[in-house]
Amino acid sequence: MKYHMNVAISLNQNYFIYTYVMLTSLFANHRETEITVYVLHSELTQEQMEEFQRLAQAYGGNVVSVFVDRAKLCAQLPTTAEWTIEMYYRLMMPDLLPSDVERILYLDVDIIVNKDLGAFYRQDLGDKLFCVCKDVTELKYEVWQQMFGPFLQHGFAYFNSGVMLWNLREIRRQYNFAYYMRVAKELDYKLVAPDQDILNYCHWQQVKYANAAEFNQFARVAHNAGKSYEDVREHVAILHFAGTKPWGADNAHFDIEKIWWDYARMTPYYGQLCEMFVERTMTDASMEKTLRDLLSNIATLEQNLSDSLQLNQRLLEMISPNSTS
């Protein structure tokens, strides 16, 4: 049976092609679903939005451009090369999206939708405002300990904001962007994973948890756990390339990344993506530096071990009954 699904994403110019791959995976696995994608952005061109629209229409879907005025965001909000200003746009959805959008699935653009999400999207949220997945991150930073420490004895579990089903109808009754910005100010803008920290601080008691291994599987975590390309392809609905990317050259690659490239092959940008990947791989010195640093660390450890063995030998000689000292 056909149903309608609202999806939201946010991105900048640098992520246009990668987002096209993500959207291709979304639409390809929902051929019997009417999907409307709300694109939150500040700099995409009309041509790029038209590209997204042509992709959506090929699968019977639709794309809506939602322009975000960056001037509305406080300059004190922390950003980095990895955490760009666009991450805060999801916090503006209660204000920016049409009032008749009562439920929406927010997806980071560095993911692959590998299966139909109908059951996940239509689930009963009960009295909860969100459905989320627990994050694999340990709360090791002092800022996090101060922020979330008081919650730990009450069942707090840190969740990832890259895949979130929002009950917008209920959220709008109490929350909006101004509310989230007051919280950011209250926390003195001391945020590690900025928007994610804000959402966890505000809503940790108002979330329903889904199985992360199915609906927000971090690719690197799956690889480290010994899962193969075939395992993930068959069982994972949402694969998240948090951290290192399959198109990047600054990391060691692994077979699960081929899933991203499977969907990239379905796009008109596959050749360009391959050329970009080869160019980066041949010119980026990050991995070489990493290996040289490892070799240097190994040499230092070997020297320390050698020094320790020599010291132990001298100590043994000093306490030996046959010692002449």
C-alpha cells in the first residue's frame, strides 16, 4: 500500500554530489512510496535544486527547497570543518517546515538508505517526541560529564542526531529554534557535538530507541565488529558513514564502503566521483603521515622497552646473591 513519507536533510555546496547519492539510495528503496524531501540550505543553486527535483520525480517523489537565513544563527555557535553551520538547521524544522508536516524523518547526508523504512516511519511513538538510535560514543569529555552527568543515574543514554524521526505536531507545542538557542546559551556554547548535544540535553527523556544495528549502523563500527559487505547489505536499513567517508583519501578503506559505491554507480556522477577519489588518493598525504607517525611511535616504544630490559637486568644483578656490590 502506498503511503507518504516526509524526509528532511541539510547540506552545503560541498556535499551536493554526496547528497545526490544518498537521495538515490532513499528513492531506489521506496519505489512504492510518495516521498517529499525538504532540503534545508543556504547556498544551493537553482540548478542543483532542479537536479534533486529531477531525481525525485523519476521515482514519483518531490523536493522542496527550504532556504535558511544564516543571519538568524548566533555567531557564538561552535562550528568546525567537520561540524558545519548546517548541522543546526535541523533545530529550525519546527519553525521552517509547513504546519501540515506533522512527522518527518531527518537524515544526515553521509548515510545510505539500504532498505524500505516504511515500518520505521509509521511506527507508533506513543507519548515520545522522537525515535532515535543510541550513539556509540563514550561520554569521555569533561564537558559531557558536566552536561549529562546528573542524568546518568536516571537512565540517560546518549543518542545520535543523524537519524531522527520527529513528531513535529507534538514538538511544536513546546519547542522551537529560539528554545534551543536559549539552551545553547545556558550551556555557554560549550558543546562537543553541538546540535546533538543540545537535542540530548533537551529531549533525553522524550525519545524512543530503535535498534542502531539496523537503523543507524555506523560503517566503521560494523567493520571493526567483523561484519562483511554481505552482512550489512542484507541486514542494515540505514548505514551511516560517520567520521571517515568512502569517498575520502584520509583513511584506510574497507569492504563495507562498497555499498556506498553501489548506489553511487546508479547516479550520473559516478565517473566524476571515481575521478575525484583517484585524484585525492594520489595526492592526499594523510595516510602516509599516519603510517610514518605509527612507525615513529613503534621505534620509540622499542627503545623504551630496550631501556626497561636493560634496567631490569641491572636490578637483577644488584640483588643477585652472587653480586659483588
